[in-house]
Amino acid sequence: MSKGLIVSISGPSGVGKGTVIARLREMFPDCKHSVSVTSRAPRGTERDGVEYYFRTKEEFEELIAKGEIIEYDQYVGNYYGTPLTPLLEMSGEGKNVLLDLTVPGSLALKEKFDDTVTIFLLPPSLSELRGRLSGRGTETEDLIEKRMAQAKGEIEKAGKFDYVVTNRTVEQAADEIAAIMKAENCRFKRSSDAVETLLAQ
Ligand code: 5GP
């Protein structure tokens, strides 16, 4: 069985990665979302094991030491990382896996698994991004400023990604990512079995 795609989506906090990923999972019910581990506190209605696995810094560092985290990053003072085993299992079962990672996280994952498809999600404008961060109502003004400063630095790295998608509407961004996934699945390296089967007839 051919492996599923590992698709890593990055972009500034507030750009709407979570919503776009949720829409993609509706479009492709078979698609899996890699649940990350974080040392940040849960926000609002977030539950352990659903949005994130919430762990202490010490527990997180233990997971790193045991080699159970394939990539990790620190963001606004907290750890965020991808658990290795579920990622390998889901992809090995032929499932497409979507990840929501920081910019260095996507680039580090691509270094480890060069088959990773990296997508940078851009906001239509910086003012719209600020509006989305304020609209959440969960972040202080100080945190919004920190996230805006970080956003500009991240956007400068968009050129290191395989694809760039602008999130004007969730529907359009999800459609574009769906098109990328379909095209990636048709790459020769992922379809060579079909060619070999035909030639063997
Ligand atoms: P938030 O606190 O808003 O949920 O997430 C903050 C940032 O952490 C987001 O940009 C998100 O993409 C990133 N993030 C979430 N999980 C991971 C992970 O496993 N690894 C990395 N590198 N970044 C992550």
C-alpha cells in the first residue's frame, strides 16, 4: 500500500490554519490531523488529546529525550512538538496527514522526511491578520503585538515552502490545498506502482 501524504501547513498565528484544516478534514473524511504536544495551557474549550496533548515543560522535555518527538519548536515561551509514532502509523496506513506547525517546524520536518509537502498559508493583509487575532478575544494586547512581530518574520520565509496559499476565504484556501494534495498524489514517485503494474501485464 502506498504511504499517505504528510502535508505540513504553516503561517502566522491567527491566519486560520485550524479552520482550513478542519474544512479539509470535512472534504476528506479519511484525512488525519496530527495532534501535537504542547506545554501551553488549554484555551477556552480545548481538551487534552483533541486540539493538543497538554503536558508540563518537564514532561515535554522527557518526550524529546526519549526520541518521541520528531520536530519541536518554542513559540511565545511554550514548547510545541509532533509525536513521531502516530505520524508514522497514520502515513503507513495510507492516510493523508495534515499538520499545523510553526515555520521552523515545517522546515525541520521536511529535512527529516523529504517527502513532506509544505504549504505556507498567507493572510490577505497584515491588518486583516491583526483583526483576526483581536477577534479571538483570548489574547492580550501585548500578546497580539508579539504575534504580529513574529508574523512578519515568518512571512519572509514563505519562499522556503513548496506552496503558498492565501487564505481569503476558508472555502477557497481549502480548495487550493485539496488541488495541491491531488497533484502531489499524482507525482510519478507516488504513482510508480500503477505504471509497473501496467507494464507487467
Ligand atoms: P497556538 O498556541 O495558537 O495553538 O499555536 C501556536 C503555534 O504553534 C501555531 O503557529 C502552530 O502552528 C504551532 N504548532 C502547533 N503544534 C505544533 C507542533 O507540533 N510543532 C511545531 N513546530 N509547531 C506547532
